[in-house]
Amino acid sequence: MAQASFRFEDFLLDCGDRRLRRNGAPVELNSRYFDALALLVRERGKLVSKNRFLDEVWRGVPVTDEALTQCIRTLRRQLGDDAGRPRFIETVPKHGYRFIAPVTGESETATARRGFVGRDFLVLGGAGTAGAAMAGLAGGLIYGLVGASQDGAGAMSVLLVLVLLCVIVATSGGAGVSFGTAAAGFADRRRALWSVAGGAAGGFIVGAAVKLIGLDAFTLLVGRSPGDITGAGEGALLGASVGLAAWIASLDRVSLRRGIVVGALLGGMAGMLASLLGGRMMAGSLDLVATRFPESRLSLRDIGAMFGETGLGPHSLLVTGALEGALFGACVVGAMTFARARL
């Protein structure tokens, strides 16, 4: 076979590995049907006669016309094609079939696959940052609604402030982690290691900066610090987990759904570990601010009450840390996986 793989729309037909993938997810085809699709794609734009199917796919084994019809029907179903308005396989009545979708062969895409360019870095890093912003929005809404439920008069202002704060912190951390992870694409070898290191470094730097600015801002505005809020250690730990999850999600056979699951699992484990080591994620930091500044209207004690604790105790900190890490990891890795499939 002159070319080892072919791309058309969201599909990759890997003839060497004998797999058809859609956005990285395997599409099930038996051996005969795979051969039939490979024949159609290799001869794209040309009529493939019924006799040629029988010679090259069934290799002389006597079959009825219904066998070929069923083969084409299955291929169309797996490709999401419609016989009435075909995007991939066109029927030429009484003669055969023709593959009509634009196809890019191995030789035409080799350069794109060999090199990781600046555009890829920007797209992947930007996508991860956007995913982190979505995680911050979701987390801010949850904590905002909890805080607002305890402050009737200023409920809306509590909700808006917490949403904005969570989005800013998550987006900042997500940018560091995502671009640090995406930079691993420039490495020729050991990309898993560089992805973990890049994510950890990005999280560490941004976490340290956010903590420093936050503590300085409190000291400047109200004359005292809230204490050991989330910072470099938590950022590095969460960044390393996201870097590892993003590398796993970049493997060919990992689908978008599995990438999100891996991101959630590793992110959740990182958030839990951070809490076990005495660190504080977002909920813990907010609770620390509320405790050190009792005149504030901020309170998340309802979360602690769910675990029989006054304020956020060890159990509630562990659970909220795990949930925050899972949400952050799922959104960042999911967004980067989606962007990578489009690249």
C-alpha cells in the first residue's frame, strides 16, 4: 500500500494499524468492511466496480450482491453517511461505488504531524485556559450560591463576587498549567515527562504569584493577612496531574470522553493530596478569609455542616479539594483534547 493512513473530516483511516478512528475514538469495523473502506478511500474520486470489490475484498470467495450492499450500508452507518445525500460514499447504480469526500494522505500530512509549531502551542494553551475559566465559573457558582444562601440582603453581591474571584483565580492558574503543558509539544523525546514538568512549573509560578499578590493586597487594604491561602504548592501539584492527564489524553486511542475522565481522576487525586498535605484549595482559602475576617459577610459553614463540622474541617476540606481538582482537571484536559483533535 503506497500510503499508510488517510484523513477525511473527523476520521483517520490507519491502514498499517488497521484501525478507523473518529476524533481519536476507535470505530468498529470487521476485517472485510475495513478492506472495503480502504479500497474506496485509496481510489477516492474513482468508480470502484462490484467486481473489483469481489476480487480485492472477498478475494474470489463467492458472495451475493446483498453482501456488498450490506457492507456499504454498514460503512455508511459507521461514518454517519446518508445514501440519499452522501458525504462519503456515492452509489453509481448498477456499476459500483465512489468515495467522494476530500482525503489527505500520509505523504501530504507528514510535515504537519512531524512538527509542533507555535500555532499548536497557542491553540492548546488557549483551549486549556478557556477550560479552566469554565471550571472557575462552575466552582464560583457553587460556592457563590452557598455563600449567598447565608446572606439574604446581599445575596446577589456575594454570588457575583465569588464567581468573579473563582474565574480569575482558575483562569490564571489554568493559563500557567495549560501553556506549560502545551510547551511539551516542542520536545523531541520524553514528552510525558516534559508535560508533567511543564504543568507543574506553570502551576507553581502562577500559584506563587497569585498568593503573593493576594496576601499583599489584603495587607495593604485591611492591614492584616488572611494566612496560608492556596499558592505555589497546590498549583504545582495540580499542574503536574493535569500535565500527566493531558499527555495520556494525547495518545491516539484516547477519546475526548476518556480524556475528560482521566483529567477528572488525576485532578481529583491531586486536590485530595494537597488537602492531606495541609494545603488549601479554593474553598479552604475562602473559609480562611472568612475566619480571619469575622466582620465579612462570607461564610461557607453550610458545607462543613454537611460533614458534621463547624466551618470547613478536615473532611470537608478533603472533599472540596478533590472536587475542585476533578473539575479543574476535567475542564482543562477536555478542552485541550478537543483542540488537539481539531488540529
